[in-house]
Amino acid sequence: MLIYGSQIEASTAVTSLTKQESKEKHNDTLKMPNTFTNVSQYQSLSEKCIQLKANETSQNKKIQKLKQRLQSQLEVNKCLKEKLDSKGNEIQNMDTKLVEFKQEFMNELTCASNFMLQLQSHCQTLSEQLEAKKEKEEIQNKKTEVLSNKTDIISQTQDYISKSTKAIVQQQGELNKKMEIIQKNQDSFAKCSTRLETLEKEMKKLNEISETKHKHVEQTNDVRNNGTDTLDKVVKKINTLEAQLITITKVSARVESLENEIMKLNGISEMKQIHGQQTLQMKKVKKESLDQAIGLSDVKCFEDSQLNIGHHEQQISTLGEADLVRHLANCEKNPGHANFIPIKTFSIKHLPLVHQNTDMYAFIKAASNLTVRINVTKTSQYRPKCWPNTEVPYFLNDMRGRDCLRTGSGMVVKVSKSNEISYIDQWNVTVQTATSVVFDLLEAKCTSLRFFYDAEDSPEVVLNYVDCSIYHDVNKDTCFIDFKTYDKQLAAKLQSLVKWYDTLYQKVNKTANCDDFMFIVSHPHGCSKQISLGQRLDRHTSKPSSDKITYLTSTCPGSSGAIVHCIGYINMNHTGCLQSGENYCSYRGSFYRSD
């Protein structure tokens, strides 16, 4: 349509130009004079007129050609218009078909979505049925394993009981023999006692004789001049008395040796009785572990597991940090906290006499400077239900996904400068604690650290989450968290304290003796820092991943994750408390001594 309009405009413009030129020419001819001066001018004018007529005819021909072209172009445009109209009709038909197709597609899509929903529900029911089937199979497998374990444990206990009964029978036979020997020795002792009584009587007689001897000696001095026969008799009498004295001393020595033998035999019989009591106690312990293994206790466990009767020592406060003082006052484990020493009152006199030296005192102070209180406000939903490879419930598995304040303890073990951004001073502060306190990165993001909390009036030096990374070992209950900070002064202070601690650590552990001295610095009930001193009790070895060290060093809720400084050993994390009252931590090895 645009082409057609432009062509019409061009044709009208050409016709207007030709008309104007013809008018101008006609006017020029009219202006010509009626009389001519000469013939030459007339001829030139006639030639011009002829030329103008020729030009006019040529222009008319051109106009005719242009008109023909315009007519042909108009016909072409008409054809194009007809085609465009037909195409428009086709497009309208296509639009109607497209609308119909959309409607059909939407209907099919709704049908497909309904089918997908039905399919998803069907798949969900199938997956639930499959999971239920798997759970049933797992329960069945566990039942079979428990039954096999039952039979194995019963056979082992029966073997142990048979062996112990045989050993007891043998011990009873040996005891009977020993008792016969004791009876014989007692008889001989009775004979010796009667003999001793007779010897004592003879001793009295000999004493009397010795007194008479002295009298005789005096008499001999008086009657020396009376003759030598009486002197010889007195000498013989003295010799016999001396021989009798020698025999009496030998008999008394023999009696003393017999008494010592009788005492030894009595001690052996007492030791046998104690051993018998110990064997009975061992049988009782085996029976208790058997009862636990076959499901007669509340917690299903394994015989060598130290985790089956323990619990964590984190302070859980549903009302937040303001409620921690109440937990401290209402403590049931250590009422009054008499065995805890505040940092400000701690002195070298609190240490045992063997360890009252400046190095040990400085080492404990250095450890206390690096001890931090850990606040965690969220419990991860990714905590396992049970400890690895056991059916023992894992710490706080019933609080997974909940927001609640938990407090524990830890220690700064490393401070280093971060090289991620060269033009910004960024530092990494590495804290060691228990995995049961900070389990994963989700809990680490909800964790804050309080430094130098030595008393209730201490200034608050808190490091909140900016960015961090975490490494943890569930079996050893050990966790290392790298907190990032931009506080240059805090990082420099902690770095110097870590260097001082490492120096004293090497010095104290190289001079370690065998009295198993240990100490713990923690934040009981999330309150100010406290020191507790004690000794290692025992090391329980069942599997490499579950070695435990037990101790009676005082701890409270809030002490979980605190470093257990057992002289001569690698630093370990306090894990929790057993039902027996003993505290325990995971054993990680020793540097300077062998167990």
C-alpha cells in the first residue's frame, strides 16, 4: 500500500511539472513582438518553436510511458493487495486455530498435571511401603544379630563361668592344703609355745643360778686361798649356764620364724578370700553387661562401650544467658563447688607438693588465659541418632533442629594471619572443643566465643561468627573451629599467649613423673572460669576409636569440650560423666610416656 501511494504522488508531480513548463513556453511566445526587425530573428524564433514542440512531444511520450508504468504498477499493487488480504484471512484462521490449539494444550496439561499428582502420590506410597519394608528387614536383621550376639555372649559367659568354677575349685584345693599346713604349723606353734614356757621356767632357774653364781664368785674370792677345787667347779657351772643360754636364744629365734610363717599364711588366706570376692564381683559385672546386651536394660549397648552409661556435660538454658546463675546455684553434681578454684584466687599453694614449682603454676595460668566459653544457640538437625557402629543414643539427638542456648568450654590452640585478601588484616583463631558441643558448620555459624571471662565483673571480649571452617571427629569427640576476625589487637594478644603456652607445655611434659597429675580449666554452668585439680584414674581400652581415660577431677555442666591437661599426654577434650560418678574423655595418645 505504501508503494502504491508513493507512485501516485510521483505521477502527479510529473504532470504538474509538464503543465507548468508548457505554460511558461506559451507565455514566452505571447511576449514575442508582432513585428520583427529582420528575417534572421524570425527564423531563430521559429527554430526555437519547433524545438520546443519537439521537446513537448518527447515530454508527452515520457509522460505516456510513466502513465503506462504507473498503471502496470497499480495492477501489481492490486495483485499484492489481494494476496495480502488472502494472507490476512489465512493469519486470522491461523489465530483461531492457535487459540483452539492452546485450549486443547491447556486441557491436556491439566490432565497431565493431575496424572503427575496421582503418579507422585502413588510413588510416595510405594516409597513409604519400600522404606517400611526396609525398616522391617533391618529390624529383622538386627534381631538376628542380637540373637546371635545373645548366643555368643551366653556361650562366652558359660565358658567363663566354667573356667572360673574350675579355677575356684583349684584355689579351694590349694586353700585346703594351705589350711592343713597352717593347722600343722599351729600345732607346732602350740608345741613351741609349751616348749617356750618350759624354757622360760628354765630361764628363771638359770637367772637364779646366775645370781647364785655371782654369790659363789664372791665366795670364791673370799675362799680363793682355801683351794683350787672349788674354783674349777664354779667355772664348769658357768660354762653349762652359758650353753643353756645359747640354746634358749636359738629356740626364741625359731619361735619368731614360726610366727612370721603363720602371719604369711594368714595373709595368703586373706588374699584368697579377697580374690574370691573379686571373682564374684566380676561375675556380677559380666551378668550386668549380659543383661544390657540382651535388652534387659533401658539402653541397648555393647559390653566394652564406655558411652552406654555416660552423658554430656553441656549447660542447656532454655531462658538464655540470664538463667545461668540460677543453674550455678542449683547445681546437683557439686553443690557449693568446693573443689573448684577461681582464677583470681589460684596460687602455687593449691598445687600438690611434688608440683609446687613455677613452671607448673605458669603452665596452668597460661592454659586458663586461652580457655574460652562457647555459646551455641542452635542444635543441628544433622546430628546422628546413635554413636557410630552402636545403638547408643548420640548426645542431644532429641534436640535436633531446635533453637536453645547451650554452653561449653574450649581453648585457643592456634592464631594465624589469613592470606585470602592481601590488603585486609584478617586472622584465623583456631579453637579446640568437643564435637558434642559444636557438631558441624551449621552449629558453628550460631556459635560465639567469650575470652578472658575470669570473674563476673570481667569485661566482655566476645568473638561472634563472621566466617569459619570446621573439622570434627565424632569417635574421638574432638573438634577444631577456625574463626575469622579483623580485630588485630585481640589476634596479637592471643598469638603471644599461644606461644607462651606451647613453650611451657614442652617444658612441663618433658619433666613429667608418673603420678598422673592433671587439671581442667572450664566454665561450669556457663559462668566464670574455674580450675579443678586431680589425678588420672584409669585408661579403658576396647577399640582404637573408643579408648577412654577416666578421672575424678571436678567438672559440671558447661565443662564439656574443656581441655583435659594430663601431664605427659596429648591434650584431650572433656566429654562427660559416667553413672559411676567418674568423668571421662577420649584418649588420643601420649608424647613423653608409655602407658
